[in-house]
Amino acid sequence: MLVVNDLCIYTKDNRETIVQSVSFTVGDGETLGLIGESGSGKSMTSKCIMRLLDPHRFGITGSVRQNGEEILSGKLPRNFRGNRIGMITQNPMTAFAPMIKLGRQLEMGFDTKGRTAKKEYYERLDEAFKSVNLHDMKKIVNSYPDELSGGMLQRVMIALTMMKKPELLIADECTTAVDAASEYMILGELEKMKQCGMSMIVVTHDFGVAARLCDSVTVMKSGRIIEYGRTSDVLGSPQDEYTGQLVSASVMFREDVC
Ligand SMILES: Nc1ncnc2c1ncn2[C@@H]1O[C@H](COP(=O)(O)OP(=O)(O)OP(=O)(O)O)[C@@H](O)[C@H]1O
Ligand SMILES: [Mg+2]
């Protein structure tokens, strides 16, 4: 279980508040949606939980507990990133080291010593790649990150996360850079992970995705939570005017497109 309590993030140079008093809980096997306008603090909240914010640049107060253990401060627990919490980042271009071929980067954290272990690892990788519509594993592992498109890199990240099976997965707009067929497959894989009992935080602008995957949703605006509740309640009968506007805008957009 993940419990975020009174989380605040501010910049140290000009003391600008980015996230203010954010609190929510993700129960075991539950999926929480983080929705809200661009710049509302969804990615910063996610990066903070993943301990990816530079402590020289950002001040952080509050608490984030995973299974009762404080993870916001102190020594980073062993195997924290990847195994305890996995994240599919919004910007796949910055998720990999640019000078190292993807194959070498992906092997990190897996036991690939010896021929059998290596063979088994690459069979699993191939299977994970295929499930997100990537069909040329050899080419991908022999590429540098900038030789792949953003959507391909995003799917490589998703495949890696699926193999690591973290206790909690944070998916930050993980289908924004991909085509419709790949999006369909990725959402199917997220659903499978959910069915296997993985807890998830799904950051999305897409209310259809939230309705399909999330048990509860948190609506953010200007760094604050303005509405939090069961997905059907929040999307079905929003209490906050801003949430209502977002839901109507989403419905109108869908009607315009369809
Ligand atoms: N590295 C940074 N330094 C200073 N401010 C930042 C930094 N990254 C983000 N911000 C600011 O924090 C606020 C929240 O940004 P964040 O990326 O969390 O938004 P978001 O809700 O994820 O938006 P989007 O839907 O566009 O991804 C924004 O005002 C942004 O300008
Ligand atoms: Mg974001």
C-alpha cells in the first residue's frame, strides 16, 4: 500500500510552490488515476514518489509510505527503482543513457550470467516486446536510444517494467507517443498487470483510460488536489466545477472526433 500524506514540493531557488498538500492512498492491487490540466503537478508528484527529484533544486515536505516504510527521505531502499516502484516516464527520450546500446541498459538488474540465464532472459524480453507491438528485438537491443522513435522507446520502457513486475507501477501518460494499435495493446497489458494484483498510478488526460483502468481518481489543478474519489463518482457526477468542465470537454472532444 502506498500512502502519500501532505506532500509539498517547491523550488529552492525562488521558493515557487509546485505541489501543495497532496494526499492519497493506493491500496494493494488498486489503480489510482491522476488527472488534471497540463502543468498541474502530476509528473512532479510521480517523480517525487520515485525519488527522481534533485534535492539541490527541490524542497520536499510531507510523507510517502510504502507498506508502512517512509520512502521520501533517508537511504534509498535496495532495489527501490524497478522492483519496489517502476515508472514509465512521460518523456521516453530522457529515460535511457544516450551513449549505451539499449541491450546493455536493459540487462541491468537481471541475472544474465551464463548461457542459459542469458537465453532465458532474451526469450522473456522478446515476449515482453511482442506484447507491446515491438517485433524486432535484435535490432532494438543493438540500437542506441536516439535510433528509436519516442513511441518505440516508450514501449521498450513498458516491456522492461512488465518484466520487472514492480509492487507499484507509475505510468505517466504512457500511451501519448504511440499509435492507436500500440495504445490498444498497452492498455490491455496494463489491465493484465492490474489483474495480476499490481498496484498502479495511471497519469492520464484521457478520461476513457481512467474509466477503464482506475478504481479511484485524483483531479489536480495548480499543484493541489481538487477532487478525489471512486472513478464512477468523480467522472459520473463531479462535485467540483473544474472537474465537471474537464469531463464535459472530454465528452465534447469525443463526440467531435467520432
Ligand atoms: N524541472 C523543473 N523545474 C522547475 N519547475 C518545474 C520543473 N518541472 C516542472 N516544473 C513545473 O512544475 C509544474 C508542474 O509540472 P508537471 O510536469 O508536474 O505538470 P503535469 O501535470 O505533469 O503536466 P502535463 O500534463 O503537461 O504533463 C509546472 O508549473 C512546471 O512548470
Ligand atoms: Mg506530466
